Amino acid sequence: MIFSKIVSTGAYLPQKIVTNDDLAKTIETSDEWIVGRTGIRKRHLSDESETTVEMGCRAAKQALETAELSAKDIDMIVVATTTPDKNFPSTACLIQEKLGIPPCPAFDMQGAACSGFVYGVSVIDQFIRNGMVKRVLLIGSETLSRVVDWTDRKTCILFGDGAGAVIFEASAIPGIIGTRLSADGRQKDILFLDNTPDACMQMQGNSLFKFAVNILDKVAIQTLEEHNLSIGDIDWLIPHQANVRIIQATAEKLGLSMERVILTLADHGNTSAASIPIALDRGIRDHKIQRGQLLLLEAIGGGLTWGTALIRY
């Protein structure tokens, strides 16, 4: 039987850092107000050269170097993003060209928004398990600063730019144990971005908070029960880094100590589809996440979409 396992990870954050105090110079807010409500202390914002493609390439290069692999070793590229540089060609095709990866399947997962990386995990797992490919580069890359209204303190304090990459390959030993995906289009007005010139992200923060807190613990438990596991079996929860209060509330409902949660939100804000691979990379490079440990990834995003991935690292 074929399984999908994590080989290596990589991440990239833009050089420009904007702190809460920096934002307080242009909008009515404060470091205390932002940290207390979101847990965010700073965010990284891209310049003109740090595009979605370029940041995805830099994260991917780091993952390739860590695994001691070259471009020719990749059989498929999937990119989760809500902020592609072009409508088409896909971000995945543009990254393929820049990295010099030979012809192979390459496509974007755009509509799942912040859940895009978890959706991507589920998709690439099917390709590997079915024997269609052996090694996949899965990237989350976002330039959210392009679609944020920097005069709206309800949203501009939350988001940042960045990219994360994970290489998966076929294995005889279980890596990705299972995924669970869902969506509810009736919640479409809670978080959205219109496809019009100069459109900015729109969000009903309170509604999103309530929905997330009510759904994330349930889907996590469903995922574990499906594989005859319990919360006690989880070594690390790696959530989408959106709001520390959502993460804390979910962990509390699950009965999970925050000491078992990978939390990177304070350093980069909400980077949408890039947040989970960035957090995963940080947890591995900080030597928190060890080989053989059980990871539970979970996210919620525009759609509304949500999902989990249960992975033995």
C-alpha cells in the first residue's frame, strides 16, 4: 500500500516588518489593542520584487535544499493561494518555470482561501496513493497586502505576506493518515474578496470567530475518531494562524494544552494559505516537531471552507 509522507519543508517571509506600533501611526489602534484581540505583534509585507511566485520559489528552494533534492526530482506542483500574480498561467506553472522543474502536472488551489493548504494536502495525497506521482511540491504563498484596505483597522491589523512549502513523497510507511474537508456556501458573506479592480478583503469578524470556534473542534474530533485515535494521541496541533483567541478556544474545547500547539501568529499575522506550512516549517526547524510524532493540521477560510489533515511526521 502506498502512503504520502513529509520529506522536507521551507518558508519565506518578506524583509519588510510592520509592527503594531507602526500601524498605530496611521490608524486608530495600539499594540495593546491588537495583541489583546488577535495575538499579532507584527507582520511581514512584500515589496514589488517579493511576488506570490517569487516567495513561493524561495520557500520551495529551501525545502529542496533541506531534502538534498533538485528540480528534476519533483513530479507535481500544487500551489494554494488567494493572491496569484496572474489569473493564468497558474502560480504553479510560473514557479515550475522559475525553478526549472521538468514538465509535470502543475495547478493552483485558489478558492479554498485560508483552508487552501489543507485542501492541497488532501488532493496531493490522492495522487500519491493512486501511484500517479511519487514526489509533490505543495506550496502556500500569499501577498495579502495587495488586497487589504490599510485604512480599515478591522482587517488591516490581521494580515501579512509569506510563503511555505512542503515536499511529500510516496512511502510504504503511513505519513498522511487522513484528511477531512468541508464547506458551507451559505456563509459566503462572512469573508470574501470580489473579483473587481481595487477590491479589498471584506470580513465579518465576530461571525467568523463564532463559526470557527463552533466547527474546528468538531471536525478535529471527527477526524481522530475516523482513525480510532483520541486527542491524547496528538503530539502537535498546527492550526491556521488567524487569531490567537480562535486557537486558544479550539484547544480548550479539545482539552489540549497550548504547549502542544505550534503558534507563530505573533511574528507574521494571518498569511492565509501560507500560514500552516510556515508554522510547520518553524516547528520542525525549532526542533519541536520530531520524526514519528502525530500532527493535526486544521484551517478555516473564505467560502466558508474548513478542513483537517492528520499526519505522522
